[in-house]
Amino acid sequence: MRRIIRVTALAMMLGGAALPVAAQSPFAPVIYVNDAAVTAFELDQRMRFVQVLGGANADRESVLRELVNDRLKTQAARQIGIEITDEALQQGLAEFAGRANLGTDEFIAELGRAGVEPQSYRDFVRAGIAWREVVRARIVPQINVTDREVEQALTRQLQAPIVTDVLLSELVIPAPPGAESRALAQATEVAGSVRSEADFAAAARRLSATPTAPQGGRLPWTPLDNLAPSLRQIVLRIEPGRSSAPLTVPGAVVLFFVRDTRGTQRAGANDQTVDYLTMTLPSAAEGARILSVARSCEEVRAEARRYSPDPVSRQTVPLGAVPADIAQRLASLDDNEGSVIDYGAGARLVMLCDRTPTALVEAEPAWITPPGVAPTATRESQAAAVPAAPAGDAASADAAPAETAEPGVPPLAARADVREDIFNARISAAADAYLAELRADALVRQP
């Protein structure tokens, strides 16, 4: 407040005299977003704030873009009547400070030592809360995750190889006392600019302080179990061809690049259980006619009503238990596709209703879409929402793990966790698209 008074008094003393650009008031607008201004003071404060948080994008352009986004978020909230109560703001401030294991007052004190005013922190959190409420009101009701999508995600997880060995490159930048910030800045720049293994190798030759530097930081194949548990988890989250974020360790900042991985499949990963239908018919021509009008197992069943006795048999069994001639036809069919086996004196229509990995069959849930959602923060400036837990038996079925883990093999995620991940990812993508739409429709101009 005293700073504001001093600046205002100086401006009054100078009267109408023209000031050079560099000496203009820090409260002069640097950009307008529709009818709202972003001031130089806000820009300076946010840049300091991002630097305190250790954010990678603390440059002027990136920070100004986020401030414009914040204006758009608060304007969107105002347009649909959302108001942030003092209680909600205080909860948001405490939640954010808690991520640093600090209370609100302690966190504000730490910010103050870096020159960040409390109001700048409050504005940042207020914009995040406002956007979360906009997302809950406008986007969450439109998101639905089907059982089929959960099943497909679980199938991909089941069939994905379990990583046993990794091929890494390393880059270790010394960070002696007093040079930590410089080392972190260098590592952050490398992490943001690496697009290939060649890029990482060039940076390692230039900056790394390890014996592997002349080889571009390349390490030989390493068993995953040989890595420290904390590093193991980091490496598993990195796709081959990507770099890790900077990792701060005593005396250094480290980057890893995953060149490749190798592994093994889960036991029974390719074992299938098929739900299929057969229909005994007098001729192959009749089977072809039915397939021309019936597009699903249910429609084939409807066509069968004109026959007596009922010629349809439907069963769900492991693929190995299916008769060879039928299994051969099922091998080339997708769900609700059919084929006709001509026996000369008769025919059999075969249709695949569903194909499921055997490991996922026993835990089929009866999911009920919940009527409400609970917010879950996914970013500092954006919140997503996850489904509320379904009630009764559906909750226990969806929460149950899909398998019992073998020793040394990570278990499949529970269905509820998979559903939540898909739900959050879809909300995040929709929220990003909505924000881009707001920005495209906004009048953003410089003074």
C-alpha cells in the first residue's frame, strides 16, 4: 500500500508532464482483454510469482499470455453468474499453500520475501477457482465415459508390455552452492528444446559433467529393477524419445532421455474370451440374407423369431473352447460382424458379439452414471472434475481391481481409476478448447 501511495504522490507532483516510457507508472496497462486491463505491475508480480514456484515459463510473453487467460476465465465466470466467496478463496489459498507444506500466512510470507504482494497471489488463486466453477457448470455435464471406453483402456493396459529394461541417456549439470539457479535454468532450457536423441546428445556433450558426456550421455541397457524406486517411477512415465523434467539432487541438476525400452507381456495377456452367436439354417443363401439386414447379435436374434424351434445359440467362452471351424471364422471378425459356414446340406451363421481379454471378464461392472461430480485440481490454473463414487454394489464392482497382481508385476488399474483418468483427460481437453474459443472471440489489444 505504501508503495502505491508513493507512486501516486510522485505522479501528482509531476502533474501533466510527459514521462519517458521507462518511467511510466507501473500501473499503466500493458494489454487490454475486452474491457479489462492487465497492468505492468501485475505482469511484474506474476513473473516473480512464477519464478518463486520454479515454473519453466517465467518469461514475459508466457506470463502475459497466462494473465490474459486469467482475465478470460474470470470474465467467463462473471457471465454465467459465478461469484467466488471469501470462504472459497481462503480454502483455495490454503490448498495451494499446502502443496508446499506451508500454511497460507507462511506461504504469503515466503512470497513477500521474493517481492510478491499478497493480492497477486489472491488474484492467481481466484482465477483458478473461477475457472474450475466454469468448467463444472459448462463442461462436466457434457462428459460421459462409457463402459466400452473403460474396457478398451483396460485392454490396452493389459496388452502393453511390462518394462523390464531401459535405454537411457544422462545429462548432469553441476550445481555448487550459489549456482543452483543457473544450473536449473540451463537444465530447464535443455528440457524445453530437446526434440530428438541427437539434440539431447549434443546438450550432454556441451554441459554434462559425467564420463558419458563424450558419448552424448548414452548409457547401456539397464534393468529397471537396478534403478532407485523414485527414479524408476519417473522413467516409466517418460515415453521413448522424450526427456525428463529437470531433477534436482544435491550438488547437481539431472536430466534423463529415454532412448528405448523393452519388456515382457503379462501372463495371459493375449488370452481371449468371446461372446458369439450361431444360428443353424437350411441354406447359406438364407444366412447371407439375414446378414444383409441384421447388423448386431440382437438383430440376428430378432430375425430368428420366424423360425421354430429357435435355431440360435449364444455363449461366452474362452477362445480355446470354441470349435475349430467357428474359431477360424471368429478370428477375422469384429464385434457384430458375421460369416456363414456352408455345409452343403445346411449352413451355420456365426456372429461375434464381443471379444474381451480373459483377464478382464470376471470383474465386469454394472456401472451407473453418477448424478454429480467432485472437483479435482489438475493444474495450478485449471481444475478438472472426477465422477462421484457410485452407490451400492456398482461402487464395489467398479472399484475392484481387474486382476490379482503376480509377484513383481504391477497390477492393472482399478476400473474406477481408469474411468476417472479418462474423465479428467476429456474434461481437460474440453476446457482447453473452450479457453481457446474464448481467446479467439475476445478483443485483445495493446494500449
